[in-house]
Amino acid sequence: MQNPTTYTAKDFATDQDVRWCPGCGDYSILKQMQSTMAEAGINKKDIVFVSGIGCSSRFPYYMDTYGIHSIHGRATAMASGLKAARPDLSVWVITGDGDSLSIGGNHLIHLLRRNFDLNVLLFNNEIYGLTKGQYSPTSPKGQVTKSTPMGSLDHPFNPQALALGADATFVARTMDRDPKHMREILAAGNAHKGTSLIEIYQNCNVFNDGAFEVFTDKATKAKSTITIREGEPMIYGADSEFGIRLNGMKAEVVSMNDCSADDLWIHDSSDRMKATILSRMFDNNALEGGLPRPFGILYQEDRFRYEDAMKAQLEHAISVKGDGDLDALIQGSHTWTVD
Amino acid sequence: MTKTTEKRKDVTILFAGDSGDGMQLTGSLFTDTNAHYGNDISTFPNFPAEIRAPQGTVAGVSGFKLHFASVDIFTPGDEVEVLVAMNAAALKANVSQLKKGGTIIANTAGFDKKNLRLAKYESDVSPLLDKTLDQFRVVEIDVTKMTKEALANSGLGTKDIDRCKNMFVLGFLLWMYNRSMETTQSFITEKFSKKPDIKDANLTVLKAGYYFGDTNETFTSRYEVESANLPSGEYRSIMGNQAAALGAIVAANKAGLELFYGSYPITPASDILHELARHKNYGVKTFQAEDEIAAICASIGASFGGSLGMTASSGPGIALKGEAMGLAVMLEIPLLIINVQRGGPSTGLPTKTEQSDLMQAMYGRNGEAPLVIVSASHPSDCFDAMVEAVRITVEHMIPAMFMSDGFIANGSEPWSFPKAADISSITPRWADPEKSLSDETYFPFRRNEKLVREWAIPGMENLQHRVGGLEKENETGNVSYDPDNHELMVKIRQEKVDLIANHIPAQEIAQGDESGSVLVLGWGSTYGAIRTAVRDLIKDGHKVSQAHVRYLNPFPKNLEELMSKFDRVLIPEINNGQLVHLINAKYGTGAVPFNKIQGMPFTSREIKEQIKELI
């Protein structure tokens, strides 16, 4: 047996050929995940990857851990039962925007409120890839796809706001094109005790190429994104020339020529109200003057985990009633004898 | 005036009233008392789908039927001898079940003009007063008024007082059947220990009802049903859902597994969840999921982690679980699915019984996804059938469905319960981190002679593997689109079920000779009615036999041969003909269907008549 502290990313690769399209953002996520697991030093035998259906959901086949490739939308439910049964395991849910926000939307919100200690990697590419290009619940209104030749009519979901609305205890956003940031967030999610919802912007170069280009392209990235860090003022831009200030409950962009860092919004991930404001920084960044899209941990809190509470109830029941005796159970409280 | 006591072999009483009148409680307390007197008992609650349907209407009538006897009985009785009618609607809904010369105990307060109108009686004249009930003996008691009078000084409000009136009826019946009030008194004392005024009120009214019978000169005779000649031993009373829950806990324990029960509330399966949730000190983990799909998926997740995953529902919920069941068939892991059937299709008749989900159990999944089906035939049989179902799902690494229905789920009977030590252990086929590797490779879908794969769970060193719903290569479990492999895997999954026939008991004849004129073949909750009908016909000299099938997929190996010894095979079912279809399709038996689809169980008389047609 290999000592988990000596793992490298390669130790997590399987003998299966990776079958995503060349150029897919999933490759980057797989690589960062393998690196993160190597660094985490958890024994491979104690790790389970659970996925639903979709391109991203092939992920477990490529991780040399235990894994379930389940059915569409249900990975979150499957993982809940697994974690309830086996609190000792490190459980990772791999899901996409269709899998977790459309067909599996119900299970996602219930997982978040129950707060099982597991991690959800939500690969958001704003499209259905495996079924060859229909709009998804995160596609912007008006998006032209195979199923919406005249443009989508749906108002899109904002996954960060949705997660906060479901009382998630760890809400973060990262992207496939920023491996370093992604590893940082994956490690933070792993360390968090409770359900970590990690949304990853992931480019589908076949059916929705460039959906996040404004956040990744050198020309626009600096102005349209902000990396938020705990305790740090909100400064962004190629030359750190912009800042964000809170004017009451309203976030506004200021020029650092007119302001000092002391005037700015200092990120506090324990503040639910401010996290809500951050999650609503969801402007269409193609437009001039919009707020940048935040990347990082928007919100984090320590709240009881379902599996811990479940275990406590069982222990309490045993302390009050004693270890279950099968004959007492079968017999019940009232019996009579026939001679 | 002296009161005489008449002996009776068996009595069927139907307690009927508004769904808020407490008839279910009255019935079950009277049942408990009779059980303690050693009667054989069978009960059948029958209530509306609405929790509080409009008061006074026929739709809102809740009934509890109780058959108790000094002889062996197997059904809650065909015809009713005593009908307790708390109001006009209760009478109207149930009077057709009352046999000629039967007794009606009527609460006259429930027969005022308003109640008559709500019950849609055409005339203003109470049926208690016109001639329509001449063929019955009518006992009129103003239960409402007497309850009020008994509690005049209690200080309780009208509402609380009115809630006690069922205890008056119960007290009266305890007197009428020569029973002590003790069992009921201790129940009341325990239940209302924290509400002393309610406790005292119920005890007062109970006694008032009892003494009313004793002192009132209208009632000159009491009845007595002597204890039944049940096999000696220790007994308890048990309901089907309760027995299923206890069976699940015991079976999980016998397999050395933690029980994980994922469930979403649905009638009539919820009581299993309630029962299991009470037994956390047995290590039972109950999880009330957000929906039916999550319930089964969480259970699959738990099984993947090495627990015994179990989920329950009724028809509509089972439909929702279909895709996940298919996944469990593909994963080849233990999973127990309980279907407490009710009237369908769609929402159907939620509180009524039916056997209409057999085809759903057999075929209700996409692709060809066979699983094991085990059915229970009477309330206490839910325990044994559950242990058997768990044994198969665990030892054969295949999902199993346990079938019961609303009739046996809510029905109760005395149970000569087993000792835990007498139940044989269940042996999972665990993988072994040392021995399961060949050349450092693990083959998660390598099989033994039963085609059963090993159960490797997270935490087992070096056995990391991935499973999923995509077709997989045999042995390696890798995703495979190979045409020949797919055909092989579909055949293997079927053969795996077929081979289980080698590991279940042979079908037995329940009563009668091994050959003859008619074999009545049943499954599930028709057991009691068939048993009574066949017993009576055998007594009359007919060559009739009964066989009741517990294992529905696969069928016992000898079933075809067993049926071939009879001129005719009759298959009574509470559906439009499902087992009969499976039997005739598989064996070409030419079995004759007999169907009732009224949300109600067969009476033994109905079955007897039908058998006579075939003799």
C-alpha cells in the first residue's frame, strides 16, 4: 500500500481513456482535481466520486478512487445516502448545469440545506453538451441553440444566488482557465466541514465556445472579473485601478484614483447579506460599466452536518434505551401466553 | 334483573363513524383486549383518503372491522354482526355489510336532521324510526348526551368532552362481550399521563359506558367468545407494516449490516418509516428524503457504502423510482424496495387495497431489468417475507422488491413470534482486499457459480472501482458498447434471477391434497379469504387445494409440476388478472382468473362461490 502522503496527481489516473472532446474545459478540471487529491493526502480507498449524467459526469471513470456514475440529476441524492451511511468517507459530487440545476434541481437544494459534509463540483458550461447542444438552465435569455432557434425564453438560474437561497454553507466560483485558483478553491472546499458548492465555469468548445470568454480573454478578463479574498479590499483591473465600494446595500465601482483601499468593501465571507450582494454581481459583462464577476469563496459558515446530527441521535437513543435487543424488539411491549 | 351470557364462536364488529370520531382507536383497543383473552383475531381498518372529510357525510366515514373468535380465523370476516354507527352516514355506508338479524348500535345524536341531510337520507325521518331496519336489532343510545352528562363536572370544554364519546362506546362493548376494562384503562393512563384531566375524562366515560350496559334494563344478555385453540406459545398483536419494519431490522442485523431506510411519505407505506424511526438504538438510519427518487437514490448510495439500503413506497412512488431501480440492477448491489400496494392507476384509491402492481414489479423499468419479487400474505407474514427478501438481495447482490398491500399493511393479527436466535444468519459475499485481486487487478464483476459478484465497498484497500448505469464489460466492469457483451450481460442479469430458484423453498400445498379437482393459487393478501373458502369446501368433501406463492420472481422450481396435478387452477386476485397472466404465459397452464377490483379484499364467500363453479 502506498502512503497517501506520497501521492502525486498521476496516482489518481485510471487506465481508462479520457473521452471528452479535445479542447474541453473538463480536462483542466480533472487535472486540478487529481492534483488537489494528491495534496490532500486522503487514502484513495476512502474517497468516492459520485456523478449524474452529462459530459462532466464521466469524471469518476477517470479517478482511481471508488466511484458511481449514477442517473441524471441524482448524484446529490446518492451522495447524501452514502455520506449518511459512511461519514468517514471523502465524497465528491460531479455534476453539470443541466444535471444539478434542471433535472436534479430539487436534490441540490435539499442537499445544501442538510449540509452533508461533501463537495459538489458544478461544471457550468451553460449548455447541454452530451445531447448535442440545447440551452441549459444557466444559458442566458435569448441564446440561440438547436432547441431555441429564435432564442431561449428562459430567465437563467444564478447558481450562486440559488445556493445561498438554499442556505448552503460554502458557496464559491472558479473557472477552468485559472488552474491555480481552481486548486485553491478545491482545497478550501475539501477543508470545509459541510456541503461545499463549487461552481466552475467550463468552456464547451463544441456547442458553446466562448461563453465565458469575457472572463478569460486577456483583453477583457481584468475588467470583468474580481478575485475576492478573505479580509482583503475589493480591488481589480489590469493595474488594480478599480475598486468596489458599498453604498448602503448597493455595490458600486470606483476608480482607485479617487479612493483609498480603506474606502472599499472588505470581503467577509461570513456575512450572508454581503454574500447575497456578491452573488447578484451577475451583470452582462459585455456591457460597459457593469460590475465585475466575483471569483472565490462568496460565503462560508460552520453549521451542523446532517450526518453528525444523525449519529448523535443514534448515540442518544442507545444511551437512553440501551443497545437494541432483537428479542425485545420482536416481542414488543404487550404479549400473552396461550397454553 | 339477571343478565344471561351467551357463548359465540366468532363475532365480527364494525366500528364506523366520522373520521374524527376515533373509531380506529376504539377498534384497536377492543382488539387488544380480545387478544389478551386469547381470541384469534383479524382486523381491517377502512378509512377515507381525506384526513377530515366533511363531517357527517358518507365520504367521511371511517371504519374499523374486527373479527375475533374461539376458532382459527384468517380474514376480518365476511358479514358484520354488530355495526356501531356513530352517525347516519356511518349507517348508510355500512348497513349493506350487516347480516340479517345483526345488531346496530346507533348513537342517536348522530341521527338528527342535520346528520340525516348530510348523509343524504331522502326523508326527514330517521332510519332508526322508520321500518327500513326491521330485519336488524337496533340499540339506540344517545352516546353524545351521556358522555356530556358523565363529564358535566369535569371542567372540560365541549370539544374535549365530545372527543371522549368513543370511550363510552368502547366501555359498552366491553360490557357486552364480557371483557375487563383493564387493558384499555392502562392504555389511557399511559397515553394521557401528561394530561391528567383528559386521562380522567376518558376513564370516567369508559366506565360510564360499561356501567350503562350493566345497569340499563334494556340489555338482558351478554356474549362471550372463548379463547381460541391457538397453538401454545407467546403471542403479540402485530400489523403488517410493523412486521415488515421489524423484519427489516432483524434481517439487517442477521446480515451484519447497518440498515439505511430512505423514504418519502406515502399512504399506505409511511407506517414502516414511523416504526423504523422509533428504533434508532438498533442502529437504524432513517432518512425522509425530498422525494421518491431521492429516497431510493440515497438508499443506493448507502448500499454502495456497505449498508443495507432500503426504500418503500406505494404504486405512484414506485413508478418514480423505476429508473433508479434499473441502476441498482446494473450496479448489482443489495437494495430492498417495498411496495405497499394501493388502488391505482395514478393516485387511484390511496387508502384502499389492491394487488395491481405485480406487472409493474416484474416489468416496470426501461430495458430488461429483472429483479427479485417476494410477497407477504398476511400481517405477521410480512416479518418472514421481509427476512427472506433481505436474504436474497444481500446474498445474491440483486435488488429485491417486497410486495404487500393496504389490507395486510394496516390489518393486525396475533403473532406467535420467533426467537431472534432461530432466524438463520445472512451472508454477504464480501470482497477481500487480500484475496480478491488477480495480478494486482480487481475485477468487480467477476462472478461465482450463482453469477453473484463480490461486494467491495469504499474503505477496502486496493479495490477502488467505478460502477454506473452504462453497460459494462463482464468481469472488468468497464464501460462497454460491444454488441456481444451487451447481449451477454442482459442474459446474465436474467439468469442470475433464474438461478435464485435453486435457493428458495419449493412451493408447498397450503391445505388439501396434492392432486384433485381445483387448485386455488393465490399471492399476497388474498391468503386468508382463500384459506377459509378452501377449508370449508374440503370439509364439505370437495377435492380442492390451496397453494399460496410467496416468491413471484423467480417462481419456485416445482410450481409447474404442482399445478399440473389438478384439473383446474383458479387464481383469485384483487386486480384485473396479473399473476394469472404470468402463470399462463410462462407455463401455458390455462389457469382461470377470478378478479375483484373494488379496493376491498375478497370475502371468503365470494371465493367459495367461484370455486364451486369450477368443481
